[in-house]
Amino acid sequence: MSLILALDFGGTKLAAAVTQVGSREWLRYERRLSPTDSNANTDLEIMRSLIHSLLQGETPAAIGVSFGGPVDFTTGTVRLSHHVPGWENIPLKDLLEEEFGVPANVDNDANVAALGEHRFGAGQGYDSLFYITISTGVGGGWILNGKPWRGAAGMAGEIGHMVVNPAGPVCLCGKRGCVERLASGPYMAQDAKEHLLTESHKFQSKILLTLADNNLNLITGKIISEAAAQGDELAINILQDSAWALGVGIGNVANLINPQRFILGGSVTKAGEIWWDTAQTTADKTALPEIDFEIVPAALGDDAPLWGAVALSESILNV
């Protein structure tokens, strides 16, 4: 029995799964949250624990890895993580191949998720698609002419750092008004806290505060979504700002590359109708009227990067 080991190093969670070559079901699957003070070493130790629990003494035929940050695909070297310290220039492919004695492929999570959706999910049958993950950060991955397209230096698809509001707040990359700065879950939570700390409240936020037990530090993107669904003004405004930023990005990408389909994944896509409607409407207004495209949710959900890692592994094995 040939096994494939699929790994997903996210900004706030780690996941691993094992499947048989050619199968479309997990044999075993584990997910774990990263500690709040996580670094590259702690993430690697947690992932080792997951791997050994899943393999149960067996050896996989290949390993596929999704990583939440820039990766040099040709060497399998992680350039850095924007959310977890210590990942600068870590040769993850070499580390895994040396430790487990089997070939591995490592790529950026959005690229991998795009591959997963194209092979197994909402992108089946499409020659051109752009997958966007909106979660701890915002990233994108391309499939063009039926194949992954990573750009000249592997940096294609960084829609999260497309500037949509030059006068907007400062992003972690140093620029102002990036899609990620407005659309990602942690930044939505930060914006809600900052608004609630100001003396003059422009929007009512009683529902949001109640859901957070009046503790600003408990506010998350998920709680904002729940509050918006219950009619909280501040939560609705923040969700609309998030979806607007993403919609402008999608519309501009549609104008530039003209893919058939945009596939959206990540935790923020669970925000509900207000978010989806605003993103779709804004994208339609931003794109030229002659350009046709679809915006759909990821069929594989949170497992898109893991199934993409399976596809990466199968490419090693020429399956």
C-alpha cells in the first residue's frame, strides 16, 4: 500500500493527513492549533508529533507540503512566515527528505490549495482559475492553462498585498491599504478593537460586545461574523470593508488576467451573506462589464491545502 503524507503549516494551525495513492479519502487526519508564542522550532516539533501519530510506523511514498508563507518551489526552501517567527530561509524540503528518506515537494499554501481545488474540488474542468485564501492572511494561487503558475520568482498571486486604498491603514508589509490589511480575520478583529477604544462610537456595537463578554481581547473574525448576522452595526461595517477590499482586488485581477473562475477559501469566507454579497458586487463593479467570471467557495473547505499537498506528492510519483 503506497501512502502519501500531506502536511499543512498554517499561520495559526498545523494539520497533517495520510491517504493512499489514488484515493480521495483520508486514512488518518489530525489538526492542532499552534501555541500563541509559536516559532519555527515549535511548529516543526508539533508537526513531527502529528506525522508519527499518523504514519504508525509506516513509510510514505512521498510527502507534499503546504506552507503559509513565501516558498522557493524549486528548492523547497521557506523564505519566511509573516505570522510565525524563525522560518527565514528554512530548507523544509531537505529537512523532510533527510528525516523520512522519501521525496518531498513544498509550496506556498495558496498555490497548493489552488492545485487541490483544480484537481479535486471546485476547479475541476477549468483551465484557468485563481484561488484566494482569506484567513490569518490573504494569498492567491494560479492555475493557468491547466498548470500551476508561480511567476518568475515564485511570487505570483500575492493579491493580499495589492494596494486598494493608498490612504488606508498600514499593513505588516509596510504599505498602506493592502487587501490583507483590510480583509484578513486578525486585522478585522484589530479594527473592531480600535473602534471600540475610541471615545466617539460611529457605529452601535452592543451585540459584538455581548458576544465577546465585554472583553475586547476576545474579539475575533468569527465573532464579528456572528455579530453581523445578528445586526450589529460595527460588525457589519467591518465585514463590508473586508469584502470591499477583496472585491476590488478580484475585479482588478479579472481585468488583468481574465481567469474563468475565482475560488475563495479560508476562515473569513464563512462570514455569511453580507460578506459574500459585498465581495461579489464590488468585484462586478470593478471589473470591466465585458469580462465574465465566477466567484465560488472552495469545495474542499479548510482541507484544500492538504488535498493540494496530495496533488504535489502525486506529481512526484507521476500519478
